[in-house]
Amino acid sequence: MYPTQKKPAYGIFVQEQVQALRKEGVEVDVLFVDGSKRKLNYIWGFFRFWGRLLSRRYDLIHAHYVFSGIIARAQFLYPVVLTHHGLETFMTWQRIPSRLIIPFMDRVILVSEEQKKKLKCKKADVIPCGINFDLFKPVARDKAREELNLPLDKKLVLWLGQHSRPEKRFDIIQAALDLAQKKDPTIDLVTVAGQPHEIVPGYMNACDVLPLVSDGEGSPMVIKEAMACNLPIVSVPVGDVPEVIKGTDGCYLCSREPADVAEKLLIAMNHPGRTNGREKIKNMEQSIIAKRIMAVYKEVIREK
């Protein structure tokens, strides 16, 4: 996953990690294997990968996602670090190759303790992707709404993501909104999908609550980005969400029952003011995460 002109938000967290590492002095070349566009790109990826290795020397290969990891391990000249990012490691058919490839990696990075437990990968490092605190920061709600031409007299629920992905459970959000609107007709839904990353903070600051009811997640970026904007959150306990929002007033865990989601949304929208989420996730700022990844690189290089 990596952003393209047609899909500017696609894998933006990987690109941001690359940028953060470069700021810390790491030289990074990116080889993007766009398997979502065409599966044959994975086959072609082996040849492109070896073309890079024959033209330049490296200290280490860092692969993101299982199939890029397979391509990266098609050599033993350089050590390979693999990051598993999402629910594919324990919910889809990809969980099988995701587990099988782990012993062949020099180091594995996972993004949540839940992933580590479900993969039974005791030696993995748990390092979530970092947040761009310069981009995701609090802005006055009314100011954000005026810039986006959103109504000032509504309570706005923000849905970020693709409706078409069944594991994101937009059906639950629709059912919960129907119930919540019966109690408070001023509630409205704002949907944002496939937009450039720099547009997202405006919507987070303009809305009153962000729900997440996915069947599974790794370390959902949308939750941490909402925390950085001090936006109230209602989420099911997936990935590292319980740890991220723990002890934050205005953020609530819920079940996938529409009635429970609706109830928590109403509570969150009536929370006085914003949250102090930004303060709670200071340790997830991009430069801090980049330094943790660099520490893994140094250990692997020293071992090899």
C-alpha cells in the first residue's frame, strides 16, 4: 500500500513512516508493488526488486504486508524486517501465509498486542504507525465547519472509510444512526472516503464524534488521528483501540449491537467540550515511532 494520484489516501501511513525515517537521517528507497491494481504485479515485483538490488547496495530491507515480505525474502544478501499491519493476519485467508513467513524474517514488527497474541509471535516488536501531529491538531469546531460548509446547528457523526468494505460494518452505523436520530433529530452523518490526507483533520475538527465498528483492525490510524484532534470516539474493542483511548473522557467502548452504538454516540455527542486525547498519545508522534523503528534496524544490522 502506498498513495497514488488516483488513491491519495491508500497506505498513507506507510508513506508517512518513510518520510519520518528520512527526517531522522535514514536513506530510504521505496519499491511500491501495487497488487490491488493487478495481481500480476506481485510476480513482476520480484524482477523489479532484484533490479534494485543489482544497482545499489543496502543495509536492510523493510517490507510492509505479507506478499511484499515474500518478495523481500527472495534473497539472503540483506536482512529483512516485515511489518504486518492489519486484520489480514488473523481474519482472512492471508493469515496462513502471514504466519508461515514469520520464521523466515530477521525481525517482525506488529502494530498491536492483539496481533501478537493472535499470531502467537512472542518475539515480535509491537510498534504502531506514528501520527503527524503537525497535520492532526485541534481547531475550533465552528471554524472547521465554516471552511467545509457544514451546518453549525447539527450534531455530526463522522464516518471515515469505504462503505463497500464489509468488514468495516457500515450497516451497523446506519442502524445505530436511525436509532439515535429518533432520540435527537439534529444528528447527521458526514462520510469521507478516498480524500487526500490533508483534508481529513478538517472533518475531524468539524464533527462531534467518530465511530469505529469494524470486525477487526490492527492499529487503526483513524482512532489515533481523532485522538490527536481531541475528537470524541465510540469504538468496538478491536486492535489497540482499548489501550489507545483508555482513561480518555469523551471516548467510549461499545459492542456491535446498533442500540449500544447509538447509546454511546448520544453520550459522546453530549460530552462537554472536546477530549484530551492529544495529550494521551504523545508517545505515538511520528518522530518517536521512527526512532523506535530505527532501533530495530540497528539491532538487526548488528546481529547480522
